[in-house]
Amino acid sequence: MKKINSIPLLLLTSGILLGGFGTYFVHLATSTEDGSDPSQSVIAEQTNGTLPTVQSEMDEVRDTKSTNTSHLADAIEDPSLQRNAFQRTLAVYSYVASLSELQITEELERTSDPAHVLSSRVLKELHTALIERLAVLNPVAALKFSLDNNDFGNDSVMPNTLGTHTYASEYGTFTRVVNPLDPQTYAPADTDSEIMPVVRSVFKDWALRDLDDAVENAKSLDSDPKLNALAGILTTLSGKPFATFRDIAKTLGDEDQGIDAYVLSLRTATVDDPKAIWTELMSLVKPDQYDKMRVFGNIAEQWYEKDGVRVLDQINATPLEEFHKRNIVDRVLRLAATNNPQEAFQYAQTLPTEKGFPSALALVMVVDIWAETDPQAAYHSVTRIEQLRERESLQTSVVSKWAANEPYYYMENLDNFPTHTRVMGITSALGTIAQTSPQEAAELALDQKDEGLIDMLSAMLPGVVLRHWVDQDVEAAVNWVTGGPVPEDKQSSWVRALTTILVRSDPRRAFEIALKQPKAEGGLEAFQPALEAALIDQIVYRDLDLAVELLPKVPEGKSRSEAYASVGSKYIDQGEFDKAVNLGLQLTPAEQAQYYQSITSTWARIDPGGLVESIKDLPTSEIRSSIAQELSSRWMKQNFTDAQLEELKQYMGDTD
């Protein structure tokens, strides 16, 4: 008796554990192998002379089940379920798993009453679970209820059948299958068929249990329900031959839907004869059916696994569009580079070079993959390439991967690698070291010497190292940069990197650090925006009020006009044109000219008419004349009407 009493408890526990993972698992947990009602097995036992014992035990089971059902029914009325999707799913599916067929029918009738007390989200989830469970126990009843209730009006029930099974999400009449109520979901091709998710759900479960019976019952439906029934049935045919998809779809009045479902079922399917399937697909897929092109990639990979890399010659000979062929070839080469990188490398060398690149992009991809697993072999292979530009480009790519994966080996053997690979190699190596030992990486960065006219390493390494250090220990990073061993000639690049990273989490502190930094002279710093202005430009998009507060602290000169222009442009983006004009009045005359010049391009794009009207409010005639001439220039005049351009002329040439 204890064994039998554990059955409903097991079902309840299974519902709690598995309900959150979808309807299919509930089906498995609450139905027998053939999908019949578990109570039928008890009836069968009664006919074999065990009625008194089984009957008394079943009475106890029903008492336990009734108590559990009542408890679970209370659980789904918990208001918090409206907000917590995971708990909502657990509660609903656990409750439904405890119901008999009769109770499911009664619950569907009760919750279809407009006076129900459940929230809309709980009700939607409950309807979904109820109809899916009923579809397992009694598909005819589930179908009748759906049709009688107009598929719940298409807005109450949202069965998850199209995403529950791995083979289901790609089928049906949709070019891509998503939430049936999602406005992005495509309607059946060339029809105005109504989407009926419950009908689809019922026939999917029906077909899983008895395909022939599901098809036979779908025949008698009206047009819209029949097409939806077909969509549900097709989701169950994974692994079946094309003829099965086509014949069932033809029987139910939409052969094209069957063809689409078959093709899309191959996106993840494993096939016995990929070459034959490829040939078959070429006859089924039209050139403009871009959503089906991923199918070719899956079949091409299996074809390669069977016949080797030379299948790419046959793929390249097919009449597919070049863009799609290139994607398929890249996909196969990616697999080949993992299985046999030397072979993939040799084949990729035969591919044409894309315009503007030293190598075929597929070759770069193969080399990158190879460098991850055997960088030494990849390096030696690319070093034998004759063409200089291509060789150096691929060497740099390999060294970058090699240094990232084996940073200490690379740094110890730095002199053994070509000079042209050094910047990327050192950057990759120190970036990896900084992930676990940022101070060590920073000290190594200080030891590196730039070669050439441009200080690339000095500009790149601080940001590479500090990105990790600030995340791990911001105080240590700040102290090391501002009061540590950084020499004076490198101080500006390290402070710029530090503040540019720190401004995202602590903008006020980053700005204060920047104010204490002496103005940089020479090197790349001389060509970059003033540091305070660069920080204000970042702050303004996160916290405009803070940016306005910090503006008065920016020292006079070019940096101040740039910082004010960042805030002024933001005002213009927000339509606050008067604020933008008045902000410039706080600047010196020399700064004003640059400020107003900087904000006019944004203003002309957003409100050209308002800009023309506001020119009269600018502080000096020289500024008004300069702005009018700028707006009338060849590259700006397209923003204005002829009448506005005429109005601008009155300001040209004016002087105070």
C-alpha cells in the first residue's frame, strides 16, 4: 500500500521539479508510456479479481491527491506569481499535474469565466498547461474545447510547443518560428490563415502518440484549424523522409508547408547521405529563401566529415549566391581547421583574396583557429608564404594568439619573433597576465621600448593593463599610476588610460585626477583631445547634471571650449536650444568662437530652422558671420531651404 500511495506524491514532486522546463517534461512525468490515463491501469487490475484491495488503496490515494490539489490550487492564487515567472511556472505545472481529466475540463470551464480571480499572466500559463495536459489525456476533447472557445481568442493561451522540443522550433509554415503571439512571427506563406496556438499544441501531442490518427482527425477540420493542425503535426516528423512531410502536408491541403518543414528540420539533423540531401535541397530551396540557407551549412559539414575538404570544390560549383556559398565554405573550413588544420590551411590558400585584404578572410580564420591549438606549427606554415604583405599579416595574427595563450613564453622569447609582430604580441601577452597579476603586467609594460616614430606601445599598454586592474583593485591601480614608479614621460598616457576607465564607475574621481595632470606635450597625446574635455564628453551621456557641475573646474583654453561643446551638443540633442546658446556666453570671446562652431553641425541636423533664427542671439558679429559662412558651405547647405540660406547671407561679412 505504501508503494501505491507514493505514486501521486511522485507525480507531484515531478511536476514541481520539471514544470519549469516546459510542457513536454510534464507529459513524461504525468502520463504512461502510451499516453493513456494512469487510472486506466487500475481499472484493468480490477477486472483481474483485485477490486477490494485496489479500490480501498485508490480511495486513500484520492484523499491524498485531493489534499495536495487543494493546496496547489491555493498556491496559484498567490499574487507574487504575477511577477516571478519561474515560481509561476512551477506552481502552475505542479497544480495541473495533480488533476484528473475531469478536473482539467472543469478547470478550463471555470477559468474561461470572465469573473475569474487569477492574474492575466497566471491565467495564460494555466490555460497553456491545462490544454497541453488534456491533449495528452484526450486530444479530441482538447481540440473541441479549443475550437468551441475560438482558440481562447488567440490571446489567452500561448503554448510553448514550438520551442519545447529540439526538433520543433524550426518547423511549420513560418520562415522562423517564435512565440505565436509575437508580432514578428510570420503568417503562413501566401495565406491569411489565423494563428491558432492551442490547435497546434493539441495536434502536436496527438501526432506524438498516434500520427495516423492525428492526420485522420485533422482532415475534417475547416481551413484555418486544419492548417494549424498541420503545423503542429509537422513538428513531430523530425528524422522522417521528405515524402512523409510532403504527403501529409498534401493530404491536409498545403504541400508547401510540408516542404518548408522538411527543409528546416535539416538545420540540426544528422543524415546518412549528406551529398544526396545536398542535391535534394538544391531542388527544394529557392534562391531568395535566405532563412533556409543555414540548412546547407549543416549538411555541408556532414558532407565534409564523410568525404573530406575537397567537397568544397563541389559546393563552390553550385548555383547558390556567392554570399551564401562563402558563408557555407567558411563554416566547413572552420570545422576542417579544427580536425585537420594543415589541410584546411592548404585549401584556404587557393581561395581568392578579398578586395582590400592581404589574404582571403577564410585563410585568416583558419590560421586563427590553428594558432589556438598549435601556434608553432601555424607560425612555421605562414612563415613560408611568399607574398610579403600576406606573410607578415598572418604572422602577426598567429603571434597575437600565441602570446595571449602563452604570455610568459612569448615575453621570454620576444627577440625570436619578427619586429612587425611585436606590438600585437606584447599587447596580447600583457593583457593575459593582467587578468591575474595586473601589477606585474604594469611593471612589464613600463619596461617595453617603442620602435619607430609612433609610440604605439606607450599608447596601448596602459589601457590593456588598467582595464583589468581597475576592475580588481581600483585603489591599488590609482595609487600605482599617480604615486608609483611611472616615469614622467609616460605619466600622461597612464593617467589618460586610468581616468578613461575609471570614469565609467567613478566619474567625479576620474575628473579630479585628470585636473591634477600636467598638460601633455609631444607624442600621441599632442594629437588627442584635452583629457578633461574627453572625460566630460563621456560623463555628459551618463549624467548631464554632473557634467554641468564639473564644467567650471575645466581650465581656460581649448580644453574648456571642447568640454562646454560636449554639454552644449547634449542640450541640442534634447531640444534645449536656449540653454546651448546661453552656455557659450560663460566662455571668453576666444573660446566662444570655437564653442559655437562646434555645436552648429549637431544643431543644423536637428533643427536647421531654429538655428537660423538663433544666429541673431550669438554674442558677436564675427561669430555670427563665421557661423553663417560655415552653414552656407557646400557640405552644410543641404540642411537648409533656399529661403533659410538667403537669411544667412545677411550675417556674412558683418563686423562690430
